Amino acid sequence: REYQGLYCVSCERFYKPEELVNGNCPIHETPLEPVDEVNYFFRLSQYGDTLRELITSNTLLVQPEHRREEILSFIESGLEDISISRQALRGRGWGVPVPDDPDQVMYVWVDALSNYITALDYANDGPDYQRYWVHNPNRVHVVGKDIIRFHVVYWPAFLLSANLPIPTEIDVHEFLMVDGEKISKSRGNTVDPVEIAALYGLDALRYWLLREMPRTGDGNFSHERLIARYNEDLGNDLGNLVNRSVSMLHRYRGGVVPREASVTDGESPLARVAEGLGERVGAAFDAFDFRQAIAAIWELVSAANKYIDDTKPWELAKAAKNGDDTAADRLDVVLADLIESIRLLAVHLLPFIPDGACKIATQVGFELAPVADDGFASRSWNGALAGRTLPKASPIFPKIEVEADAEAGA
């Protein structure tokens, strides 16, 4: 049937006049192309009630909550049938032909969304399609906020119309801005992640993205922000904790981790902070809230640094040297607690900063294994390193100098 609308070539979608910003595309801020042509349509209007029920029941889980509400509001406003083909002439040779109609090609989003299953050999009912889609209890999509409507409304409706399994979860992420502006070639503010990783290291980039990108709201990148976060968190908080602890172990106990009861009976104040850490990190992972997962880990980092300041191992060592057996025993407890805390930190940081986590593990005398099938739950306080001789301390997160490196990356 005939269709008229305002079309954004970059978005590959039509917009209603009330959705525009100053008459332009709300995403790309560019003028839209008026289109008047005859296309095939999909009866999206028939699926409003079904989609609403799937989303409100969390059969189709949409995260975070405000994106779920956004889609429900869109559905409540009334779904309209959508054009799912384009004139082949306008496609200029691009597009999948509509069967039995050489004058029409499939709308790009019909083609693109179907790739989720066609790439799994859906056409032949292949084993990958059966394993990863039909029989997979976790059919999860991670998408940007600008394409949420395609994935939460159009795609499930397409699948329902074909009597095929729909996604079980769709997690929506926000935009990454640069110095408060959208990334755009026309603005000349594009950033190359490969260059950033080469300049500061992969872990620095990984950590900044996972630590600084909020679960709701856009993130704002700058070289200065990355450097400051790296130096403060990885260099000062974590790196100094590892260096100080291992250095004191060598200075006062010849590099051998003491065998102390507090490590195995869970009575250490650090053990209490670490209790349930795996569950908290795992829950944050399930919610795709990596910032919250790091915050949970950093509770142990902060507690361990405070533990050093509160217990003053250097004073205990001095008293022990003067014959104070109680101080000597207490020093063993403190050092064992610190090394056990660092072991747990390495385990939990592996998904975030794999290179740094492996270096930390090597520093405290063990080799990291991949996260177990049960996530982090089994990674508990257990004193596994007692009796081991550790290598001498060496810098893990060398400081990034602000002026020189920021200018180099500008």
C-alpha cells in the first residue's frame, strides 16, 4: 500500500513529526528525507497486547527499568503497522529482494534483525540454531538506546508472527560522549579505541569504560578523565595496596605468607568485608551494572588500605623485634589477611582488567583460573596462599603522566 513519511537514511527508519528535534533526526541531527512510495507492510498493530504482557511479566526482560517503561509507553500509545520493504529503485542496487516482487527490497531492519537466527543456520534448522536459540534459556541482546524499539517491539513481533522463540532479555546501554558532545565525524571528535589502548594500555581503557559508564545516562570520555581514574583507582588504591603488602611481607617475614587462624576461620575484619562479595558482583553482572560490580570490589580495596593504616604493621614489626610475642603474632595475622584480600581482589577483577588481575595473582603467588560456572559464588575467603613464598614486589600499574600523555592523545 502507499506510504508517506519522513525517513532518516542513517537510522534507516521513519520518524513522526513530533519525534523530531528542530525538524531534524533526534539522533543524527540531520534533515530527514520525505518519502512517498508503495511498500509492503507488517501488521504490528496486532501485537500490542501480547508485547505488553511479555514485557510486564518479564518473560521478555528489558533492562534498565526506565527503558522498559519507555517501551511500554510507546506500546500504550498504540502500535501502527510498519513498512517492511522499500522500492528497489531507491535502494540503488542494495537490499534483499522481496520474493516474487523484483521492484521491492526488504527493509534493512527486517534483514538485519533476522541475522540473529539466520547466522545460526535457521534455514536448515541447524544444530547451532537449536542450541543457541531454540533450546537456549538465555537469549540475550545487548543494544544501544537508539535501536531499542527495533529490538523490543519489532523483532519479537516478527518472531511471534513466525511462531518462533523470542529473546528472553534485552539490556540497553547509553551513549558514550566526548567532552560533552556526541561523537561525530562532522565535529571531528571521533576517538579510536585502538589508539587509546596503545597509548594507555588495554586495562586502563577497559576499566574506565566499565567504571565510568553509568547504567542510566550517557558517559563522557576525555583523555584527562581516563588518566585521572587510572592513576587514582588502579595506581594509587589497588597498585599501592599490592605493593605495600608484598613489600612488608618480604621485609618482616622473608616473603613467606604466614599460616594464621583468622584467614581460615573468617574472623578477620577483611573477611567480613569480603563475605558475599562474589554474590554481590554476580548480581551486578546479571543486571549488566558493571559500575556497581566494581564498586562492590572496591569496598574490599578501601577496607584493606584502611586496615594497613589502622593496624600499622611497621609498629607491630618494631615491637616484635624488641621481643613482643603478641605483636609478632598480630603481625602474622595482619600480613596473612592482606595477602588473602589481594588474592580475592585478583579473582574478582579478572573480567574487568584481565592483564592487571593476572599480574596481581602472580605477585601473590598463584595462577588465575577462568571464572567458574557458578560465577563468583565459590570464590570465598580461604587462606589458600598460606605458606607460599611470594616474588618481590614490582609495579603493576605505573603512573600515567597527565601532561605528556593527554597532549599526545588529543
